[in-house]
Amino acid sequence: MTAERQEAGGLVLVVDDDPDVCETLQTVLEVSGYRVAAAVNGREALKTLRSGVRPCLVLLDLMMPVMNGQEFRAEQRRDPSIAAVPVVVVSGDHRVAEKATEMGLEGLSKPIDIDDLLQLVGRFCGPPACTC
């Protein structure tokens, strides 16, 4: 694990066009001690990453306007400066596991089990910062 991934309270980039999903994920992650940034589509997420923001993990929805999750992932893989940023697919698509595997990623189904989410984020980002 790199020092960046081990940093407590790492930054998670949530990419989802549903404001309720973004708000819920942001609240759960922040209360758990992680920092959160959000993007409403793949194009905005690419812009964020290309600006130098380096999250320990991107939580990526598949179905979004402007640039969907699969288009984001293809573009991310073509850009050496951001290709190594870890991504996990988070989708309500009933084939999320299959689609994530096709993209070379892990997947979580919506509705998201909070314990599964936090375990997965902890694996990529390390332990959360103390929320005491």
C-alpha cells in the first residue's frame, strides 16, 4: 500500500448524477472520517482528476448523462496521469458485478450496504480519520 492510500481520512471522489445518492454517500463517508469530493458525470470527474486532485478511490455510477461510467473508465485508462487511480463501480444496474468485471473493476449494487461500502473504502483508503 502506498503512503497516499494509507493516509487516514483519505479523499473519496463520488461520481453520480443523482443528488440524493451523492448526498447520502457524502454524509456516510464524512461521518465515518473520510473526505469527499463529488462530480455529477464522468466528464466532470475527469476534469477534477486532471486538475491534480488524487482521491484514494473513485466511486463511479454507470448510468449518467454527458459521460457515463464506462466512457469515464475508458478515458481514464488512456490518460497515464490518472490511470492508476482506483475505481469501484456503484450502480443500480442488476448486472453491476458483470459490468464492473468487464471494466476490470469491483462493483457494489445500489442500494448500498453501508458496512460493505465502508469496508471497501477502508481497503483502498486506509482507516478513517478519528471522528471523536
